[in-house]
Amino acid sequence: MAAGNVAEPAAPAFTHRGMPTLATRSPEWEPEVDARVARVGTRIWIVADVFFFAAWFFAFFYLRALNNNYDWLPAGTTHPTRGIGAVIVLLAIASAGLYWAGARTVLAQRVTARLFFWLALIAGILCFGVQIYEFRNLGFDPQQGGGYPSVFVGLKGVWLFQLTGAMLWLAAQIAQTRPMGDVIIRPKSAVIFGNFMVFLAAIALVAYLVLYFV
Amino acid sequence: MRLVVLVLTVGIFSGLLALFIGGFVIRVPESLTASPATVAQGSTPAQNAFIHLETVASVDTAITFPRPGDPNPSWVSYLPTTILKVPANSTVTVQIDQEDGASGLRNPFWAQAQGIVGGTFHMTYFDDQGNPQEGDFSSIPDPASAAHTFAIPDLGVFVPLEGISDAAPAGSMNVITFSFKTGKAGVYHWQCFVPCGAGTIYGNGGPMQTLGYMAGFLIVQ
Amino acid sequence: MIRPNRTHALRLLIAWAVLSVIGVVIGLQLSLPPGSQSQQSIDQSGLLKLMIILSTPVFVGVVLFILYSVFAFRQKRGALEDGPRSYGNLRLQVAWVAITAVVVLILAGIGISQLNAAANGTNFTSSSAPALATSGDVGTTEGHALQVQVIAQQWYFTYRYADYSGVESLHLMLPVNANVVFHITSTDVLHSFWAYQLGVKADANPGVDNVTYVTTLQTGSFTVRCAELCGIWHGAMSDTSGAVVSQADFATWITQLQKDNLSIPLPPYAPYYFPSPRVKGT
Amino acid sequence: MATATMGSGGPALQASERQMVLPTNLLTGIVLAAAGYYVGVQIGNGLGFNDQLNTGVLLGYTFGTLLFLVGIGFANYPLARLFGWPIAPQSAGDEYRGAWRFLNLSLDHKVIGIQYLVAMLMAMFFGGIGAMLIRTNLLSPDQLVVPPDKYLVLVSMHSVMMIFVASAAIVGPFGNFFVPYMIGTNRMAFPRLEALSFWLVPPAIIILLAAPLFGGFPTGWTGYAPLSEQAGQGFDSYIVGFTLIGTALCVSGINMLTTVISLRAPGMTWTRLPIFVWGVFSASILGTFAAPILASALIMQGLDRSMNTSFFISSNGGSPYLWENLFWFFGHPEVYIFILPAFGIVMELIPHFARKPLWGYKTAVVGLLGVTLLSWFVWQHHLFVSGIAPALRPFYMLSTEMISIPTGIVFLVAFGTLWRAKISMTVPMLFCLGFLFNFLIGGLSGVFLSDVPSDVTLHGSYFSMAHFHFTIVGGEIFAIIAAIYYWFPKMTGRALNMTLGKIHFWWMMIAFNLAFMPLFAAGILDMPRRVSTYAPSLQSLNDWVSFWAYLLFASMLLFAVNVIWSWFFNAKVAPADPWHVRSIEWTLPTPLPRRNFERIPTFTSGPYDYGQPSPRPVADPGPEPAPA
């Protein structure tokens, strides 16, 4: 990826409260090795996560096709309003996009990067809030049975769970953009992490199309 | 140093082992450790046996055979125990004080009494007006009104137990009496075919699958 | 280098041939369950026998090779010599893969053909080979096949005869020389209907009509067991009094059953049942 | 001794940094775990679902585990990043010294390997006790030794515990310990993920052991719905415990794959990779990508049991088939997670003890990867009689039988290596040959089960049970024991007693085969799996099996005595290279230094280049560093 090719500056002796940070203290700290490891590992993780969500989409189409006891969509159950779902997806995409933009500029201007990261974090938190709101006003009760309500709650739930984890990581990244952060690792891991944000946004989009339109 | 490792390992290890074994010892229900129901010998002839049972919606509401200190006082259950010993090649007369409401049979086929002497059972019950009634039946009229069944599949014995009518006065019971013939010695399981395990999917969990509640053994000697 | 290779190989080959022949001859003497009560059980017995015969040479060869090399290619006590420096032999590897592939394909071919033949000798009018029919689409009576529904419940199998106004029975009775279509379903959890001597096994799922076929050939009794863990009485969920009887006996039995059933308020016959209530919580 | 194996080294944390991270160790972990369990139960029961209090138990286990991880120190790194504290380098020495470090969070792959080894042996012991109780019940055909409900609990505990063990018992101890050496690196790619993959295991095992306190669960390791949803709170142990093991598989797989891909030393080309690393690599592929599916399916079970959704309730629009498909789509790669590293061990050890190059190395690699690929396309052979789309049977029958092709390659490679070799019959070699014999029987019986018509008779019977016991116990466990005898001197600095080892092998081999061979017959004579009662005509057969099963357990006790005695009560330090083999880990001193390699080596030849007139060293330690 692009930023992966950015030439590494020689590791400067950044200090934090008079103490050298990871950059200079670890005897075998090799920036290019760390970058490669992070890149490979994130890709593997994303593929694994694809399998994770694949199970839920399989459940959706399988139960929908079987429609056991004609109870896939119980009588009186309606899809939630598409507007809210769209808001959630857009917020997720916005968060990923803003983060991506920030990750690009992270080497050049730290200030813009932090701004982007903050915006991405805010978008993610908003997304979280809207999703919770949707859960509280579903218009159907999964406890009353039905395949669609089950899959809806499950799929959205696990996605929200991963979004929460991503937001925590994002907060950590923001913290690391402070002057005493380990600035050498940051650009690499930032770009890598951007991939995962984009992946989550993509899942949100697919889930939106599947859950609200199919 | 290495002794420290050893001691710690052994400590954790034996702790977990205790947990594992304890899991099996502690939670064994009373009815397993309790001695089987005493088989009252009927007057005629000496070979015949008489078993008196009670079926309740929850153990703590038992009238005839209260079982205090039960680990699951709110479970539906046969009382006093579900491990019955009877002599081989004999006629066993069973009296069941049925105090549970109707749950209904999932397979109405079990509404038919089968494998009992004379093909009929005697029942005193309460009709919809709550008046006591009495009679001999080969099946219960409405499968939905069944509370339990007393079934020994390997002996071909299936007896439906009518649920107590809502109009019946509180604390009243349907008394069902029937007799069946035991074959050769052996261990036969007996169960209930009404999905009466409230709170579990399809009503067949919990008491339905725990020895001492709705599941038991008939030990023919 | 060549000479000892050849002697070793020759010895192994001879021993292998002799022992394999002996093993196969022994294998041919076997008469394996599930027996000959139905076409399916005959097929299965034959296939089991065939597999034992096919796997005997493999087994003999591997064990022989291990034992031989352990004794012939032993490191001298205390010595530390290296073996010959050989990194592989492509031709041999290709040959090996090819042979295993051929054996596998033969086995798969036999299996598939038997799958399709599962209903051979039956006069199904439907064009779809029953083994390839998806469950549910054989719900109606086809040809002269006897339709029997197996209802699994915790913890007993009961049987309904669709062709006889859906009468229900405690035991499974089948006429001899008949094509039977089993419709296996469950009213609660998963079970598996295993009529051992008939060579029939099929899972019972709530709300599913699982179809399987049997062609009875001999009279006699058979055992029915549950082959899928279904709870406390899974082990006891068996019935040894199923029987294949003559057509006449079956007719008398089924008429008697219809009489007995008159007093039972059975629901109308359905291909499957969705259990209710789905009780959660108290 | 293990502690002596790794001397102090690496820059220790300075006091001024310590104060910035939470004080964490095993005790804080246990305390927080208890607190978390209590809080979780309160919250879950407070939510007020009509669910027989399953939510409470589920949340209790989950919170307990999470807070346990926090307490043992996994929160320090994220918190440090979150608050911008300086971060301890991954190569930092452990905070703890001596025995205490093995009971605390450590990022040292050597420590983690030994932690895994001990945990796995303990779990195996529990599973073994379960097996003994099962065989005791089957001594008599009636159901009175162990009541049937308790019997199902036993079967389920034994199966799940052994699945836990089998899925991590090679990649965990030996993969984590030796892969970095074999590829020539000083560090794992993600040491914290590696540590996490271990520290998820003890909670999983303890949660599983706690199941009987809640009445246990009757479903066996397959956990088929809706029986699983009838079960009481015991089944929540299955859900959480299995999820934790799945997560451990996934994260350890990510770490292992990334390490092998990114951190190989110069000269360690893909074609020089030791075959054991290939085995771990292919198993890690399966673990990484199959476990998430299990996690999803288990979350569905949890939702069904806690929130009363209906993923698997056919009356309410769900389907039991959904669970069967998802479970076996994970479950079949899972069984190859068991066996692929075992293949790796066997093909790694045979060349060393035959003192001959691995015959057909590339074919062997192709075989391993072929199994890895095919194992994704066979899961429905577990559902041949389930009634799912019979039209698919021929395909799955074919794909299943095709797996015997790459498996056959493994045997071919073993044979080619043994041919005209110089075999020294050491104890590890004995177990490798035993593996070949047992796995041959397991594989052949697998062909019986793969053909649909014969599977109709054998499915779900003791035949299939005997089949997978031959592949897992006779296969994987034998390989594990071979690996323990082989690597124990390097891992712990103590050699096992080889006389006891020889006795152990013959005892175990004979007892195992005499115990499990008759079970094939039991299966063909219509004895279904997981039954607490059976036809009286089979009693003598079952008694015979039980007798030899006891002896099998006794042989494992002998092994345990050997391990414990040699490890803790034997002062004699093992020689650095007791086997005189080429593999690089044996060129390093014993006990192993804290840093694997002072200078990253350059690999100059493969690990199996025996039979050369003047053999090159396997690796070149590299030039002396220029004096600064």
C-alpha cells in the first residue's frame, strides 16, 4: 500500500519524560520488519473476519430460503426504517474514510492527521449511538420468534461489537499521535488499521443492503 | 525453585480435579441416593405388588409424598421416587395421585392406554363444573387435557393421566389406578410423554431429563 | 546400489503378494452385517465386504513395509552412519498418486452407482432417481411404494401408515417384497431412525420430511434404534419387535390396527409437524 | 530445569516505567475473574429474559474471562497506547523470574510453549478420567452404574475436553516453542497474541470443568440444537469454553502464519522450511479461518439461549440444519487441525532417526497443503443421513475420498525415507512408527465411512467412534508423545528416561489397539455412540474394551511419572544434542539462552541433508559484529 512505501526516516531518539520510547530502546526493533508483520497480520485477520461474517450472511440466506413454518418474517413484523440503517452505514463509511485520509497525512502534518482521527472517532461514536437507538426502536421483538429478527439482531450486534473494539483502537491511535507517542510505528500501523476500518464499513454496507432490501 | 513449580502445579491440579469430581458427587439428586420405593406387597396373591405414586406441578406442592430439601423445588415431578423395584412375572398395581394441570400431548397417539391389564384404567376425576366423577377408561377423551403419562416403553405400558380440571377445588387430585404385568427380570426405564418440563424448549428439558423427576427406572427382580 | 535395492524390493513384493492373497481369501469368507433382509442391506454388506477386501492389501503392504525396514535397514548399535542420499523419485511419486486416485475413483463410482440403485427393482414412476431426490418432493405415493411415516419423539419411535388413513402404531410392521418409502420426521429434537437389519438410517428433524427407501426381501424381525444423541434415554430408545411379515399377515395386522385406532383422536396425516409450544421461561 | 533454561536477559523494565502499568499477576487475575463472574451473573439475571437464567451464566463466564485477562496483564499494553505511556519493547525480559514466570503473563515464546505443554497435559488427564468413568459405566449393559443423565454429562465433558486438547496440543507447545528456532528468528510476529492464545485456555478448561456444577450438558461435543437448547445452564459452559478455544486457535494461527511468512531468517527459503513448520503452517491456516465460523455459530446458540432468538428453532423460522452446517464447516477443518501438525512431527522425526533426507519433500508439502485445501469441501459427509440435499451426496463422497490421496502421500514420504535408511529405534521413532500403524487403521476405516451406502450402516455407531479415536489417539496423541520424548531435553533441559519410554510405548501400543479394535466390531453389530445402555449380547466385548482401556490409562500414568520425575527430581542436565541430528534447535546450547540467536543465522542447507560426504552446517551463525 502507498504509505507502506514511504521511506522510513532514521529512528530519532524520541524521549518521553526523559525516557526513550520504543523507537530507540528495543535492541531488535526493526521498523521495516514491524511494518511487514503488521501488514501481513492485518490482512490475515481481515480474511478471518470475512469468515466470521460469512457465517451470519449464510444464516440469513439459509433461513430465508427455508422459511420454516412460514416464520422467517412473522406476521406483523416489518423491516426497520431504511433511513436509520442508511445513517448508520454512512457514519461507518465516513469514519473509515476520515481515518484513511488522516492515515495518509500522518507523516507530513501531524496536526491534520489528529484532526482527521478525531473526526473519525466522533463519526464512529455517533454510528454506535444511532445503532443503539435503532435496537431500542426495532418495531419487532426477537423473543417472539422469527428468522429475520434473529439474524438482524445477531448480525448487527456482532458488527457493533467489532465497531466498539475499532473505536477503542482508534482512540489509542489518537493518543499515539501526541508528541511523545511512538511516532515511528504510527504511520505504518495507521495505514494498516485503515484497512480494517474500511472492511467494517464494507460489511456495514452489505449488511444494510441484505437486511433492509432483500 | 522447581519444587515451587511442582507444588503450584499440583495445587491447581488437585483443585480442578476436586471441582470435576465434586460436580458429579454434589449435584446427584436425592432420589438417586435415596433407597427405592418400598414395594408394598398386595394381599392377593403374594406375587403381586402395589406402587403408590404422586404427580405434582412442583415438588414443593406435594400432598401425599412431600420431598423437602429438593434441589429443584419448582420442578414438575413424580413422587416420592422414580426408581421402583417390583418382582418379576407378577401383576403390578399402580395408583397415581395426579395433582398437576393439563399440559397436553404433542402426539395425541399417547392418549390411548396400552399394555395394561384389561386395557382400561380406573380414574376418579373432576369434570368441567368441578364435580367429582369416576369411571373406567381406555383413553382420555381430549389429548389436550393430559397432564402426564406413565409409560414403560420396553414393557409396552402407556397410560395417560388426565389433568386436574380448573374448576376442581384447590388441593384436589385425580386418582388413576391400573395394573400391568412385569415380564422377565431386567432394568426398564419409564418416562412421561407429555412435554411438561416448563421453561425448556419443546418442554422436554429439565425434569424430563433428570432422574428422580419425570424419568426413572423400573427394576424387575 | 541397484542390486540390494532389487533384492529388498523382490522380497517385499513376494511377501506382500502372498499375505495379501491370504488376507483377501479370508476376507471373502466373511459374511458381514447388516445382512440380507432388504436390498439396501445386501448392498451395504457387499460394499463393506468389498472395502475390507480392497483395504487388506493396503494394510498388509504398509505393515509389512514398516516391519521389513525396521529389521533390514537398522542402524548398527552405537554407530552413526547416514543412509543413502536420495531426495525422491518423481516417477514413483506420480505412480503412487495415480494409483491411489484410481482406487478412490473406483470406490466413489461404486458408491454413487449404489446411491442411484438404492431404489432399483422398485417401480417408481417418478423419473428422478430417489437417491438424488431432495427431501420433501416424494411426499406423495408413487407407484406401489408403501408410504410409512416415522415419528421420532423423546424417547420413542411411532409409525403412521399414510396409505391406511394414517393409522399410528407402536411397532414397525412391513410386508415382504415391497418397496417402502420412509418419511422420517421428529416432534422435538434431532433423532436418527436406524433400522439395523434393513440397512436404513436417516435423521429425524422437527419440521422436515426426510425421505429414504427400502426394498424388503426376507421376512424376519429387526431392531430399531436411535443413532443421534437425543437426551437422557437416547440409549434406551430402541425397539426390537419390528418385523417384516408376509403380505397376508401385514394385511390382517393393518386392518386390526385400524380398528384399534378408531378410539384415538389422531390429527390428520401430515408430511411433518412443527413442534409446539416453544416454551421458554416459566 | 525450565527456569534455568532461560536466564535473565533483555532490558528489564525500569522502576519508573513499572509504576505506569497496572500491577498485574496471576493473583490479581483470579481476584478480578471472581469479581467479573459475580458482576456478570448479577447483570445477566437483572436483564430479566425468561431464559432459565442462562444470560447470567453466559455473562458471568464472559466477564470473568475478560477481567481475568485484564488482571493478568493484557490490559497494560492497550492502556499504555491509549494514554500514550511508553511501551515495553516486545523483546523485554519478563518482569518475573523463576517458577513464578510460568504462572504469569510472559511474551517469551519459550515460556509460552512450556505453559501450553503443562496445561495440555493436565487437560488430557481430566479427559482421561472422564473416559475411565465412561468405560466403568459400560461394564454392565444396564444403566445403574452411572445414571444415564450423568453418563451423558461424562461423555460430553470427555469429548469437549479432549477436543480442546487435540486442537492445541501440538501447535501450542511445540509450534510456539520451536518454530522461531526452526525459521531462525528471535521473536514471534505478535507475542501478545501468542500469549493471549495461551491465556484463553485455562479459563476455557475451568469453565468447562464447572459445567457439572450446573448439571452438565448432554449434547456431546457436537452440541446439536435443539437438544442443546433444552439443556440447562451447563451448556453455557460449552458455549463460552468453546468460543474461547476457537479464539485461541484464531489468534495463535494469525501469529503463527505471520511469523512464518514474515520473519524467516536469510537462507530459510520456503523449500528449506522444516516439514514440521509446514505442518504447523497448514494447521494454522485452518485454525485461523475455521474458528471464526465456530465463534459465529456459538454466538447464535448463546443468543438463542439468552435472548430467546430462534436461529435453530424450526417452529419459529430457524433450522437445526443451520447449526449442523456451520458447526461442521468449522468441525471438519478442525479435525485436520488435529492431524496436520502430527503429520509434520512424524515426517520431521523420521528423517532424523533414519539419517536420510526427507524423501520427496516437495510432494510432502503438496500433500499437507492439499489436505488443507480439500478439508473445506467435505463437511457434509457428517450429514450424509441428515436429509440435507441428497443431491449433494455424490460430490461430498468424492471430495471426502479424495482426501485419502494427499494422506497417502504422507505414507509414501515416510516409506521413501525409511527405504534403505539407517534407522535407530529410539523412543520417538517407535512412536512415529506406531503413528503410521494406528493412523493407517484410522484412515482405512475412514474410507468405510466416506462411502454413503456403507456410511448408512456405520454412521453414528461405535465404528465411527473407533475410527476417530484411531486417528486422534492413535494418530495425534502418539505424535505428541513422540514429540515430547524428542524435544523434552531441549525444552526443559532434562532428558526423559528412555527405558521407561520403551516400556511406555509397547504398553500403550498394545493396550490402545486391543482397546479400540473391538469397537469397530461393536459398531458393525449395531451399537450406537453415546449410549449408556446397550444390547446384553455385547457385554463381554465391552468388558474386554474397558479392561484394556484401564491399562491404556495406566500407561499414560507411567508416562506422567516419567515426565514429572525427569523434570523436577532429576538434577542431570541433558546434553545439547542427544540425538545427533541436523535440525538447528539442537545446535544451540542447553539450557537455551534467553535470546534465541545472538546473531540472526543464515541458513545454508536444509535440515534433512543427511548422507553428504562432507555435510555443510545447517546454518551459518554469521560474521562477528564489528566492534563499535
